[in-house]
Amino acid sequence: MMEVQVKCGPKTYAASVAEGMTGAAFQEHLQELTGVFARHQKLIFKGKVIDVSKTLSSQGITSGAKLMLLASAQGPAGRGGAEALSKGQQAARTQSQQKAAEAQARLSQAFASA
């Protein structure tokens, strides 16, 4: 077993890695550890994205290695769908859209009466 460090945002996680573990298997392990779904993970080691189909050791990862986990907040539809937003974010977006529509209506009225 190898011990590696995974940085995700402000947090750093210690993770155990089996010698023949693939990138995909490691992502599943990190999902349990961090709560970030494997499909939303991108692992970076020495500036390169980890290939999930290859073993970690074949990509140069050894005990003590430091990896970076980039977690996307994209929903299953991809490209940041509404399902990726919290209720608070959805409410703020709706309120912002309403204010923009009201401002547009005021501008239209001002130019129509001029």
C-alpha cells in the first residue's frame, strides 16, 4: 500500500492506494473519502491529468505523492445545468432574472413615452 495526499480546494486528504489500483478505482475510493462523484473528478499529478484506465504506479505515482483533485459542480446534463445549483443559488438566479426583466421594462417605457 502507498500513502498519497490529495488536495481538493482548501482540504487535504490522506489516501491509501493499492499497488495495482487504476485511476478509475482510485476515483471511486476518493468519492467515498471526499463526497465528490467520480464522474465529476479530474485528478492532476505533476501537471498532467491522470488516465483513469491506467494504473497509478504506471503513471509515476509513488508513496508520498501529492495529487490535486479538481471537482466540477456540473450536473448530469453537463455544462452546469440547473440540477447543479443549490436552492439558494436557484432563488438568487431567479431574482436576478426578474430584476433584469423589470429594468428592461422600465427602459422600454421610458423610451416609449419620450
